[in-house]
Amino acid sequence: MAHIGDLVTVEWVDSHYRSGWTRDNPDTDISMCISVGWLIHSDSKCKVLSANAIIGDTQRCGDMTIPASAVRRIRVVRKCK
């Protein structure tokens, strides 16, 4: 059973896609993303945030898994008691 951890912001990079045919130069920018949630799992492979949690319980919904290699920064907004 997952533990509901600290409320965090995670800044991470993601890919993006250009549809259709083109002769333009390739778009070499990456997408910088920020996600906010309860940190319920963290290891060298991934970080998992949950958007919603029940206080005093481990029940939650809206989990998002972010590859650890994509994470640029994690900031604690509120420490879990």
C-alpha cells in the first residue's frame, strides 16, 4: 500500500510532436512541464504523484508516473505530518 507523502512540485522535461509534412528545420526545443501532487513513490526509476488524496487514509486518485531521468527539480510545498 502506498504512503501519502509530501505535497511537491516536480519540474520535468517531456517530448512533443509536430504533425504533418514539413521542410522546415526540426523543432529542437523540449517541453518544460510542472506537476503538483502528493509524492507517493520515489526511486531511481520514477516519481509518482497523486493529484487527490483522502486525509488520514491511503486512498487516492489521479496518479501520474514521471520517469526519474526526466525530472529536473522537486520542491516540497508542504511536508507530510
